[in-house]
Amino acid sequence: MTLVVIGPVTRDLVIIGDVESHKTGGATYFQSFVYEEFFDDYMAVVNCSDEELVEEFPNSDKVKVILKDDTHYFINRYPFKNNPDIREQSSNFAQIPILKSDLEGILEDVDVEGFVINPLNHYDFPQETMEYLKTFDVPIFTSIQGFLRVPDIKVNDNYTIKLSDFDEMANVLRGVSAIFLDEAESTMIGQGFDVDEMVITNGSHGSRIVSDSEIKIKAVKCDNVVDTTGCGDTYMAAYVSQRLLGNTQKQAGDFASLIASRKIENFGPFNSKE
């Protein structure tokens, strides 16, 4: 059975202090490195206008591309090199939604074990698409942040990002197995959703898992912070892989915290060899 991971691949500019670098990004991209290592039977489905981005994935044979007329672009600025919890972000806010019709041909012959949904902005996953994925009757794991992102102030060709709740949120999330969000987003939208698990991260302060009870997960200490972009995506992928392999919430959270810490110690996505 196949874990299907869906969401945009991006072109990013990362600025740490006064050092700039261009790189491939997007939650699905970062997560694919974790699944390649710990959950081999997966498929990544990405939407973009540039198929060359697929070459940056750990295994391009496992990537399906939905060609669109634009590609997501993000600028991730960390103004304080020694404080990776502070990030200033902007985006072109590409309106290239993943539609039900985009997925039907890709998924028709796949024995799906579960879905990981990675929206990067409010346009990525229309409610019709989410309802279609629910018809597979398999676990669905999704991050919240992308659903909440809307454009704010235009600066050159990009927009600063603000978070805004929307009326359909409860319907979009109804029946989802687990949602991933940070403490600020948890405060903003509350916790009254029909989901089995809420995984709430708080950077270097650790995370907590809320279901019938609350489990606190300590952050694994990282002595050499190099690159935090994609850390939350890495945590999510590690957590999902362990839950699907039958491990407990506590085991999955501890493992995810460890893998996220290892990712931070190197530039780019998680690399088990490093």
C-alpha cells in the first residue's frame, strides 16, 4: 500500500542573517527525504510549472507532476542567525489549486494507505478536493498553516503573509486523522475540530500531542543550528511515518523531534548520511 503525499514544490530564497541561498522547497519536497528513508512505499504528487524541480527530490521515480502555469515562490528570512524561531516570510501566492480532476487519473490505480496534505496557501486545496480524498476512507494527515495563509502587503512581485481563519475550516478538516500546527495557530483557531490528533509544535520549546489526553514532547537539543527551513515539515513526515508503522503517539513524537533536530544541523532537507 502507498502513502500519497500531496502539495506544491517551490523555488525558495533563504536569507539567514546576511547570507542568501536559492533552493528547492515546499513541505512535500522536505518530507520526501524522510519517507525515502523511513517509509519506502510512498508517492509524492506536486503541482508547479517547472518539471526540472523534480530532479531535486531523493527519488524522482516516485514523483508525479501536475503541470500548472505558475510555481510557488517563497522568501524565508531569518534576521537573527542565532534565533531560528523568528522567521519573516513572503510569497508570490501562486493560484494553482490542486483539483479533483488533477488527481483522479493519478490515483485511480493506487492502493492508497493514507494521504499527507501539504497546502502552502489558501488556494492550494479546494474543499471539493479534500472531500474527494476523504472518499478513499484512509487516514489523512494535514498541516494547517497553508490553509490559513492569505496575501497581505505587496512588496515588489511578492506579498507578505498573514494568517486568517475561514468559515469552511471545520468542514475541510472534518474526518481528518491528524492536523499539524504551531502554538500561534492553535491559539488563533482553537482546538474544537473533529480530528483524532492535534500535533502542536513550538520550535525549540518542543511540541505537544492532543487527543484524549495531552502528551508533551521535548525538543532534542541541537548544538549547531544551520538551517531551520523545512524543520516543521520534517517533523510532520517523521511523525506520520511512525504512526503508520504502528508506533504510539509518544514514540512518534520523540522520533519526530530527533529527526527534526538532525535536519536543522545541516543545510537543506534531512540527510540520514549526515
